[in-house]
Amino acid sequence: MITHSSITLFHYDDKKEEYIRQFFKEASVYYDHRSAPAQNGFVHANTVTVRIPTKESIIIKEGDYVYIGDMRFLNREASLKVTGFSDNRKGSAPVWHWRINCE
């Protein structure tokens, strides 16, 4: 996997009632623009798919935030909201990764 970015993941810890920062210095980031038909025309959305190559477990859930780059403190307006994720640590170890979908 070609990595060209670093990302910061902010996971909300329900017990501590605060966001926990996780930094990953290597990630693949793919930007996409999607359209879907709706009742009054088309609905447009920018989506981002982040892939983090790692053998480690990542604590993440929908509603967490991703910042492309290194950020010390969460800024929701500058970050992307996690809409889905997948643990893809299967098959051959060199291609293991986590996929995170964001908007």
C-alpha cells in the first residue's frame, strides 16, 4: 500500500467523557465526490477513505473524527467525521489495514 499522508484520529471515550488522540504517521487517503438521486434533484457528498496499514488494533467508532495531518487538539470544523470503518487485517500480513470512511 502506498502511503502519502499522516492522520490524527480522535476517538470519544465514553468512560472518560473526552476525545483520545491517536496519531498515525503513515496512511493512504482517497478523496471522492458522490452524487445520488433524490426527490428534489441530486444529493452531493464529498467522501474520504483513509487506509491505515497496521497489524495493531485501533479503537474507533462512528462519530469519531479524523484530521489529515498532525493535530494536537480536536477541531471539529477542520476534521472529518467517521461514518464507517472496517478491520481489514486478513489474508497476507503486508496488506493488513484499517479502512475508515469519512465525510
